[in-house]
Amino acid sequence: MAKIKVENKEITILSRDLEDYISLTDMAKAKESESRSADIIKNWLRTRFTLEFIGTWEKIHNPDFKVVEFDHFKSQAGLPSFVLSVSEWIEKTQAIGLIVKKGKYGGTYAHKDIAFEFGSAISVSFKLYLINEFQRLKDEEQSQIGWSAKRELAKINYHIHTEAIKINLIPKEITPKQISIIYANEADVLNVALFGVTAKQWREENPDLKGNMRDYAHINELICLSNLENINSVLINEGVSQNMRLIKLNKIAIQQMTLLEDVENRKFLK
């Protein structure tokens, strides 16, 4: 569920089967009052041009679309007595481009391709602003996906890192408390190498912040952290002492962060 604002009107967007559906009901309110928004949709649906457009869309995207029923509706389009509801269209043709949702955020929704076309029934400017705002939303979502992907990469490498600790550094027959101390100590090797402080020091310096220092890290820091975790795992497997690993990792962190910041300054890394 997402919302965009087009000409001061909030438009709801639903996700269904990995596709975006935009509220025609919300869009119609931009032209008429809420009580008459259903009439806008009904009048738009009964025209021959609209039926040909959404019928062609269904033929392209919907293998279960009932073409015979579609041809029947199309033959009546334009007649004064012809009336077609969205529910009837969906029921008779097995259409997937339009959906009717009940309850909260209820109303008529259309696949973005069809919703953009419906925008013409509101106004040319509304249609263009709708497309622009929708694209802005998609760009923001992609940006968030990029951030989340890097955060997940750091988590994956964390598991690789802790497995190396378990195999090589945790002695046999020790208590869970002792194990947790070793894990925390090794995590701080990376923290000090990259951030210059331990987790405890960061918490003491930032008592009002929730989470940990990695939650507030820059994207470049997360990239570097991911690399450091892999390198530290290799060093652990090779039996390098913790002190030597910290020195090596700190030098690598300085080198990589300098490189990443230089790349970002040249606009190659967003």
C-alpha cells in the first residue's frame, strides 16, 4: 500500500501479483465530488474506445480473458441504453486489469497502464502529473531496495564471519556466556577497524539513538564493512592473531573508504 499526491489529491496504490494497481476512485474524486466519482468511472467504461483499450490490454496480458464476452460488450458500446459496471466486466470476461476492493481503501483499482489512460478522463495535466508522481515513487522504492540489499549483504557476511569465529576461535567445552563474549569481542574488531570505537563506546556516546552504529552507517561504510567481514574470516582461518588482524583491517578500511568516497565524489556511486 502506497500513496502519491497528484494536484493535491491523494491517490492510493496497491500491489497485486507484483503489479501496481492505482485507485480510479481516488482519481475520479479529483474531477467530481465523492458521491459522483462512481459515475465518472461508469461513463468512462461504457465508451467504445475504453472497451477497445482495456480489451486489447487483457488480450496481451491475460490468457484467461474471455474474448467472446468482450466482443459482445464492444458491439453494444456507444448505444444510449448500454451500461456496464466494473464488477460485471470482471465477472463476465475474467478481466484482471480492473479490480474492485471492499473495506478499508476500497474502490475501483486499475493496472497502472489502464490507470494512466483513465487519467485522460480527468484532464491532460492530471494524467501527466500522475505519471510523474508514480515514477518518482518507483525511483524512491528502487533507492530503498538498494539500501536494503546492501544491509542484507552485511547480514549475510556477518553469518560467514561468525561461522569462522565458531570454527577457529571458540574453544571446546566453554559456557554460552564465554562464547557470547568472544563473539562480541570479534565484532568490535571490525567496529574499531572501521568506525574507530567499540559497540559499548558508541552506545555511551549516543544514548538517545536506538539500534547500533551499523544501523546509522553510510552506504559506503556498509560496503566496506561487508568486505572487512570477508577478509577477517580469511585471516581468522589463516590463524592471524587478533591484534594483527585489527591493524590489517584498519589499513584496508582506510584504503577502501578513501576509494569509495573518491568514486562517490565523481558521481559514479550514488
